[in-house]
Amino acid sequence: MLVVLCGEQRPPDMDSIERTATVRYTREDGLAEALPGADALFVYDFLSAAVPDAWPAADRLRWLHIASAGVDPVLFPGLRDSEVVLTNSRGVFDNSIAEYVLGVVLAFAKDFARSLRLQDEIRWLHRETDRIAGRTALVMGTGPIGRAIAVMLRAAGMKVAGIGRRARESDPDFGTVYASAELTDHLPEADYVVAVAPLTEQTKGVFDADAFAAMKPTARFINVGRGELVVTGDLVEALRAERIAGAALDVFDTEPLPAESPLWTMDNVLISPHMSGDFVGWRNTLVEVFADNYERWRTGQPLRNVVDKQLGYVPSGSPGAEERDAS
């Protein structure tokens, strides 16, 4: 039996799965009642925090799939210490998020936000803008999304380096990857700092007052990873004090972003509502990824995108990751 945790909408295109499985659809408040007897759980509502509380009712669960690349909403001690296999939707949002990052880099360089404000004021104000060719980007997170970002920024003429678990030279996408412990050493070199790392105990709050103080006053910070990577109060203070030049934020530690947040009214901040990866048709694609893995699980084949529950992500080089990355 398969349980599907939904939000306001059920996932589309589930007909093929319903033909071979007994499927229970539930919202957060019914998850504990739906889990007994279930062999698999599809967390389609990937922002839900309901799984840990309902976990004691999972009496025969063997597989959990989440409809996102990030697994932090479901990676709690009970799951980490269990025999339940965890898979994610790695590979779905890579290029879309990379396009978003290139878009906000261009928006900052070409001063698009101010152009729109001046247009609203019916005001003609000539000014010069920056070029991005030759500028440096530092991308924290060297998984497939980070790699797609690196490829796209390099294609636009930018110099790109990565921050990952291990330092290495001659990386095919980043050129140079620095170890995460060296982050603050290399922040002063970057014109654009992109956060796309998975949320782990090691990355939580890594962008704090010290990190922002290490950046150039002309640097822009872009977060398309998780809101909890950032100490929000420190970011607000850095922006107010002009210790950095601006920020583009798609994720926040509290979502929706509260109306009273000062980030809403800062001229040097671009805000989007956790949508950087959401292209037209993304919901169908998420179900396609799950359906492929479901068929593999049902027929005893190796699953794709198996998460290392101790690391918190799919390790590079694992068989499922290679299949998805190559597609």
C-alpha cells in the first residue's frame, strides 16, 4: 500500500500507479491515520513538517520518496536510524534554478529593479550599468543544481568556483572547488555568492555576520538553497549597513515571509516566493520521477536518487545519481 501526503492539490498523472497499488491520499492532519499498513510514502507536499509526528504510526514502511531535492523536512532521527530507504527528486529543478540565478545576476548588473521603479514614476534617468563577463561567482553547493548554475554562469562569461565538502582542482563544471571550511577565506573574492547547499547540521546558519563581513561591499548574495542556511537578522543588518550591495532571496527561514519583515521594503533586495525552480509542468515531472522509482521498487530494481541519510543528500557517483545527472 502507498500513502501520498498532499497539500491543497493531489499530484497529477497518478493513474498508472493507481492501477498497480492501493493508494491512500491524505493531508497533514490525517497522515498518522493513513500510515498503518503502508509500505511506501510519497511526500508530494514536500514542505510539510508532518512526517516526524506521524512516524510512530509507520508500522511497516520500507520506502519514503520526497518530491524535492532537499530532504530536511523528513530527515529526522527516527527516519535516519531506521531501515526505511529515502529517495528524492534530484535533477528536476536544476536548469530552472540555474536560469533563475542567471536572471537575478543580470537583474542586479543591469539595474532592472530600479528601471521598473523609474518607469512607474514616469521618470527618464540615464545611467551606466555593470557587465557580468569577467565577474566572479562563488557557489556553495556542488551537487547537480550547483553544477547547473556553474555551467550557466560560465556560459555568460563569468568566473565560477565552488564550495563543497572536499577541495579539488580541475572540476569539469567549477574548475576549482574549495572545502566548506574555507568559505570565509574565499568570500572576499566573489562578486556574487550563491547559496544552494543542502540543509545539514554543518550548513545551518553558515551565512552569518562573519560571512557577510567577509564579502566585498559590492557583492550580491543569492539564496536558492534553504532559508535556514542564513542567519536572517545578520543578513538584514549587513544590507542596512551596506556591508554587501544586495540580495536575491527565494527561500526564507519562515515561509511565507512575514509581512513585517524589513526585507520586503529594501531597495537592494529581490524577493520571490520559493519559486526559483517551478517551471510550467513541474508537478507532472515530479510525478514522473516518482512513477519511475515506484516501478523500480515494485519490480525489485535498484532505486534512483537514494539519499545517504547520514550525509543528507544523494552522494555524487552513486548509481541513481549518475542516471539522473546524465538525463
